[in-house]
Amino acid sequence: MANVIEGLRYSESHEWVKVEGNVAVIGVSDFAQKEMGAITYVDAPEVGDEFEKGEEFGALESVKAASDLFCPLSGKVVEVNEALEDAPELINEDAFANWIIKVEMSDPSEVDTLLDAAGYKAITE
């Protein structure tokens, strides 16, 4: 069974969100990385790129599939996890420790539209 962390918020497209002030730290769930298998490439946006909630911001590629990433909240990218460029497999090792992007939220109330841990568990079981 996939690990789901209490206190994080989740999108139905399997991204997790950790809110730190006005910044949303975004990664992919343990469920998603398990479904994909060995991740071989992370396509991430550039710092300064802006996204609307639900808009595609990148992709993950694995030996068996490619999967688009969708921004769970609207805002501007303020940091990209550069470590994933050379070591995309870090997501397989610990999906929650290895975030993909940090976004300065343009509408923090959107957090309330995301699933809590129990809600996310319900759609992945």
C-alpha cells in the first residue's frame, strides 16, 4: 500500500502539496511513483513560469510510461528541485522528500479545494 502523509494536501492527479506560508511545495505521491515504476526523467518548468490550477507544468518519464504533472494550485514557480535533473530516481526512493517545484501561490484559498490525506487514500485504495 502506498504511503500517504497526514497534513499534506493532494490533487486527484496524484500531486502532493505542503504549504509553507505563501509557498506551495509540490511533488508526486508515493502512489504515483509506485504506479510508474523506475523514473528516468523529470521534465520541470523554469523559475518564473506561471501556472493556473490544473494546468500541466511538466512530466515524469519512467521505463513503462510518461505521465504529465498538473499544478494543484495557481501561482509562479520560485524554485525547481535541480537534484532531480541528474537523479530522477530520487522520487522512487522517497516521493515526499523529493519535491519537484515550489510555487508562490496567487490564490491560497485554492488549498481548500485539495484532498486531505483521508480523501486521497479513498481514491487510491
